[in-house]
Amino acid sequence: MEITLGPAKPIVGTFEVPGDKSISHRALLLASLADGVSSLQNLLDAQDPQSTIRCLRSLGVEITRRGDATEVHGRGLRGLQKPSKTLDAGNSGTTMRLLCGVLAGQPFETTISGDESLRNRPMQRVSDPLNRMGAIFHSQNGKPPLTIRGKYPLAPITYTPAVSSAQVKSAVLLAGLFADGVTVVTENVVTRDHTERLMKLPVQDSKAGRTISVSGGTVISPFNIVIPGDISSAVFLICAAALVPGSDILIRNVGLNPTRSAVLDILVAAGLQLTVDKTSGDALEEYGTIHVTFGPANKSIHLDKSIVPLVIDEIPALAILAAASGVECSVRGAAELRVKESDRIRLLVTNLRSIGVSVDEAEDGFSFDVSQIKPGRIQSGGDHRIAMAFALAGLYKGSEITIGGADASDVSFPNFWGVLESFQKR
């Protein structure tokens, strides 16, 4: 699908964004391992969570829609069934990596694969610790398809991931449920903590890092949750409102988990007119309302390895915000961007150059000085965040941008283009 975006009228009103993708995956997995029926409100109805649902159904889990809720009939830790065919994770790296942690503890062999993009993403970072726990993984040079010969019980391990990754951490913690003892994960750089929140695991912070532990055999009780809006999706609307004169919006019920909301601090530091009203209460995940009025970034955006893991999904939007605002931008310590749904560093650099931005590319990031966006054509490379980020360039000052592969946005933000269409001047 190809979409051309031109000048936008002021963006005014109250919005909500789809449910958080990271939480949706994790809630589905843990509800499937619970002893009873869980109810998930505002589950993201997009391609990636649907991949998780498809895999779980193949493992014998009943998942049904009841009004606005998704009901998951958990089978307990020992109730999953050997699938009759290869599990299909689609384009979802989260589905594959987290499910590896569960499959490692099953007393049967499973093969899991995905689309062409997913089959080119590294999985050894997950299989290495799970092999240490006793599962046996076979791969294509560390990439999918993966054949997993599970084992029960697994051996507990104490593990510090070499790559700062919430997916690796989560896979090991999930496998720890099937271990004979206590599994401990220490991360030197804090990553998103949705898994440990949902599992209600003990967490200790020290100078050495953050340590999370899980006891094998821990029973998962069924739960009812309302999944907040995805802050990574909200960032696209925040940046759009900041770039289009006369805009004034509220975004309600957005997740404000501290391991995800660092992007708001970066936006405020860059000069955006943004305020946050956190909802009171003791919800498992913090949420609230974000108020944004027009005002482009007036200060440069510089990201390094200390902050990148907390804003890894927002980097494409931040880059386009900086380019459209005419401020400097540099990103370092973000080599992980090269193994997302695409090589996001290469796609950002190539596409920014195609709309007039002079960019320097590095192995772990990129940088550019003050620039002015020109009309042009970009390709999403099948990456949802690339497609949506460059939409911002099209809204700004009428720099007409044509986006090829625009339908990639369905991975995380269904109807994104319908929302943007309402902004277009008539």
C-alpha cells in the first residue's frame, strides 16, 4: 500500500491509542499458563499479538472474545499440548523469543518459524541461556526456524544478558517457571519491566544492576487487567501535534510505566509543549493523560547507550521530529536497531537522505545537523515504525511525502492512516 501525505490542518481533540503491544504479548502468554480464566481488556488487536494468539491456540489454549475483553482459558504450567504443525510467529520477534522460554520447559519438541523478516533475526541470544537450562535448540545459524526439544524440569541459572533486551530477560524468567529451583536474571542496563510486573516477581536494584528472580513451579493465578494505551504509538500523535501549527490534543489512558516513559522526558527536554497527568491508584501498570500543544523541538536530541534501551522503539519518531524541527540529532549505542523488523538504522538513513537530510551513518547509530525536509518518496521496508515515523515528515509544512509499504503500520497501530487522514487539509 502506498500513501501520500501533504499539509495537515490543526490537530485538535481527545484521542486514545491502541493497547500496549509489549503488555499484550506478555499478558496472553502468562494467562495461558495460569490456572483458570483470565480477562484482558484493551488487548491490542493487531498483527503481532494475533501471531501470539495463533501460536497459543496451536498449543491447546482456548482464547475467545467476550465483548470488549479477551478471555484466555489458562492450562497451567503443565497443560500445554504438543502442536500438530510448525508454530507461525509471523513478523513478531516478541512472540518467538518469549515463547521460546515457555517451550524450553515443555516435555515435547516444537518447531517455530515466521515470515522472511523474522527468519533473518538473531535468536541465539535467547537460545544460549535456555540451552544452559537444559533445553536443546536447533536453528539455521542462530536464526529461525527453531526446533526446540524441551525439558522438564529445567536447571535454574543465574544469568546476565550480554545484550540489553527485555525479550531475552523475559524468555529466561518464563523458563524459570519450569526450573527446579530459583532462576536469577541481572541486567546492567534497565529494560522494560512488564514481564516481572505481570508475574509479580521480586526485584532488587543495586550498583551492579537490577536483579529479578523467579522460583520454579510458581503457580500463575488467573488475572483481570485493563491494558493501557501503547506509549510507543502515542509518540507518533505527540510529535504530529508538536509539528502542526494550531494543534492541541489530549491522549487518554496512555501507559506511563517508568521503563517506557523516558521518551517523554526526552521530548520535554527537546522543547515540546507537553504535560502529563498520571492517574492515581495502585494499578499494575501506571497510566494517565498526555496534553500536547503545537511547538516543534527547539533543542537538539542526542541519545547514547545509557538511554537507548528505554526508547529503542521511539527512535524513528524522534529522528523525524528532529529533522522536521530543524535541530541536530545523534544516536549511538543503538546497534540493536539493525536487527528489529528491519535494519532501522539503514532505513532511517536511506529515507532521510531521500527527503533532503544529510545523514552520517554509524554501525550503532546515525547523526545529522540542522536540515530542511523536502518532498520525496520513502520505503518502509515492511517496518511499521519506519512507515509511521515518516508520516510525520509529510504532515509538517506540507512537505509532500509518499510512503511505500504503508500497510506495515497494521503490526502495531491499526487504522493509523485513518487517524492521519482526519488531519489532512481539505
